[in-house]
Amino acid sequence: MNNDMADPEVKKAIHRAQQRKLLREPVVARRQELSELMRPLRDDWEQETEGRPRGVRRYDGTAVMALDQAGASIYSMLTGSDNVWAPIDFEEEFRRQDTDALAWMNRANEIVFRSLDPAKDNFYNDAPEVILDAIGLGDGVFYSSRAAGSELFHSKAIPWRESVFDIGNFGEVTHFDRWYREPLWNVAELFGEDALPEKTRKLLDTNPNEKFDLLHTSYPNRGSNRISSVHKFVSLYVLMESSHALNWGGYRDMPYHVCRWGAGSGETYGLGRGVFALPDAQVVNEMSRTSLTAAQKVAEPAMGASDVLAGLVSLDPNALNFGALDERGNQLVKPIHTGADVGITLEMQDQRRLAIKDAFYHTVLSMVGSPTPSVVEILKNDERRDQSMGPNLSRVTSEFLGPFILGRYRELLRAGRIPPAPPMAAGAKLKVRFVSPLAKAHKAQAAQATLNTVRGANEIAAVDPRARYTINGPRAVRRVHEGLGAPDDILNTPEEIEQLQAAEQEQMEAAQGLDVAERGSRAVESLARAEAAAAQGGQG
């Protein structure tokens, strides 16, 4: 009997993973339709032979292009490969006032985002796929981990067909099962030949490219004797052919991140925009097929011919057909026209295509009809975008990008690549502060409101001087600085502010002393002139 199957923990892990997979089945049918029409790179549910044509039943690419454009726009709004778009920050504001703590935090953020460099990690290559899966299908899945002793991270987008998961009360991933296939040679390379069952190991010499079903299940560590208690999650790789455990391990943080575009109450799996575009995409796909058939009939119509010409007529280009004309010169072979109007079908298709684009926020993302929009139009469009996508974008940042950045920081900290924190930063609670283009657009509104308030207070102060005392200048500057996303190093530290204030006070005191001395000197000169004038008058 297989020792792994005798292990109760292995049997329980496989059984529970299979149960979670069974609960996902009602969602699979809908996702297959969405993948076929909108995500051709994810349209391989049957895992057929590699290299097979994708999207062979798709006659219209509107949904694919609309989804790609939406994904690219939203990804660029949320991230940026050339800057620190989501720095880690202190939850307590007073810690930012400490020079050493602020310098340490800036250094830590540099290290975190340097680890995302394409030469070291695959984040910027695969994260767009996660966003596309989330918008189109409902869920995007991202995996990221680091092997012990390595400086490189292994990150990749996981196809939804391979993903089964459970979500906790706060949107966090509590259980994750990945069902996938790998060639035998790769399994041996990943886990070592000794980890394979003897029967499977023999196939390495005869058929190393044969693919095997694998299961990677990650679940909370509740006292497992397989791993250390410091790990919050158990990691188990199973060769499903023989239910053989290939590797036991653990994670301190869940390596799988699930990004849901929308989610119904009590629902585990997300709801993407593809569901709303699906009816129109199916209709326009069928209409495109019909239009192609109709256009072909117009270009190559069916031909009607006399019975006497049966089998004698050639429709090849430049063919010479004897007997195709009677003695009067009338054609005995004529095209059969149905009278169908292809233009009407094309007009109806355009209406459906507009509906598909609207389902993927085409209007608010591209500002249709405004090649050179004014500032007012931009602000109104930003407001419409926030109303349309605000909750969804918040979910992307809170379920995917925010936890990913914090997890990367903790992993680098455990690896000793983050320098020790100064006293003010030690043990501090941290958060992710998004400064991506979208976050800047949101905060810029608050900055603009602050500037308008200060201007208004100045105008009122011209009538009532007491209005000057209602504005806290340093606090207003910090709000504008944060809203506009300017670099932190342009602001003076509290110590530098105190030095500048002291120097300014000394200058004022020196100026006052000089003014007193000058006035005293002028008084003495005036007195001397008066005495001299009086003396001259007495002599006269």
C-alpha cells in the first residue's frame, strides 16, 4: 500500500482540495464561454495538444480588443514600472516627522521596488494578465515566492482554470489549490528524482515529456508535524496519478494573491465585466459569421444552369465554358441573387460593438469625443470613472496590490535585505500608500480643494483679518504635498524648520537692534545740531 495514502494528512488534504474543486464547478461553464470570446489565451480548459488553434469559433474580436484596452489602461493607472507607485508608509503620522525613521522608510521602499526589476522578478510581465483576468473573467491569480537562500523571486500569473480557493472574512486567501500539468522531466527537476515513485521514475528514460497531473495545495497550519510552527500555511505538492506527496513545505505568508473585480454577497469567486458583455459578444459573433456568409454569397453567388450543362460548367477564373450560351446569345449559367442587404447587418453589429465597449468602460477610459479635453472635462471624466470603477479598483488594491507589496517587504526583511529600523520606526504599524496615476488623481482633488480654501481665506482676510487665524499653514502644505504626490525630500524636516525659524528670529532681533541704534544715533545728531544752533544764537 502507498505510504502517502496511508498518511491521514495527505488523504485529508487531497479530499478537501477535491471538495473545493467540486464547489467551483457551477462557475466553470460561464468562465468557458467568457474565455472563448474574450480571453483566447485562457481558452484551453480541456488542456488539449499544445499548438492547437485558439478562438477557432470566434468571428469577431471586439470583446477581445475592448478587454485588452481596458486592462492596459487600468494597469497603467494602478502601477508604474519606473517609479515607487505604492510605497510602504507609517500608519501613525508622528513617525514621519522623525528624520531617521523617514530616511529608513525611503530606503526600504527603494529595496522593495528594486526587487520588482524585470531582471529579478516577473511581476511587471505577468501582473497585466492578472488585471485582464479579473476584469474579463472575474478573478485574477498571482503567485510570488522566493526560494530559501535565493535573491530572485518566482512570480507568475496563474490561469483561472488551474485555481481553486477559499476567501476569508476580510477578503484574504485562506486556502488555495492549484491543479495543473507538468512534463515528467520538469517534475524531476523541481522536486528531485528521488521524490518520484519508483514506477514513475523509470519513465524518465523512456518518456520524459509525458505530462502528469499535479496538485499544489496551501492551507492554514494548524499544528502540522510536517513543517515548523513559524509557518502560517502548509504547502503540499502531490503527484495525482499515485496520490504521492512530492514535497512538504510552508509559507509565512500566503504566496497566492487573488484579485476579484467584483463579488456578490457571500460569493467566493468574482464577477467580471465580461458577464455583462457576454450577451452582446455572443450576438455580434453570430452576426459576424452570418455577415461573412452573406458577403461570400454576394462575392461568389450560387450559379443556376441548364440541365444539359450538368457537370460541364467550370467556375474557375478565366475558364472557357462551351455551351453556356444558346443560339440567341442568352446565358444558360446565371448567378442566383438572394437580394439580402449586408449593410443592415453591419449597422446592427456596430450597435452591439458599442455596447461591448461600454461594458469595458471605453467611454470613461478614452474620453470619446474630446481629442483636446479641457481641465473641467478631465475632472468630470475622472468623477465618472470613480463612480463607475471606484469600488472595483479599491478591491484590486486591497486584495492584490496592497497585500503583495507588504508581503514582498516582509520577505525581504526576513532575508536580511532591509536595514534595521531606527528606534522611532521599530515595531511601527505599516500600510501601503498608493501614489500611482489613479491614486494621484484622487488625491489631487483634495489638494485642489485645500488650495481653493486657502485662496478663499486670503480673500476673506482682506475684509476681516481674523480669517488669517483659521488656516494652519504647515498642515495645509502637507495636504497639498501629499495630494500632488511630490517627492518627500522637497519638504524640510521639523529640525530644519526650527533652525530656519531660529535664524529668522535672530535676523529680526538683529534688525530691530540696528533700527534702535540708528534711531538713537539720529537723535544724538539732532540734539547736537540743536545745541550748536542754540550756541550760535546766543553769540549773536
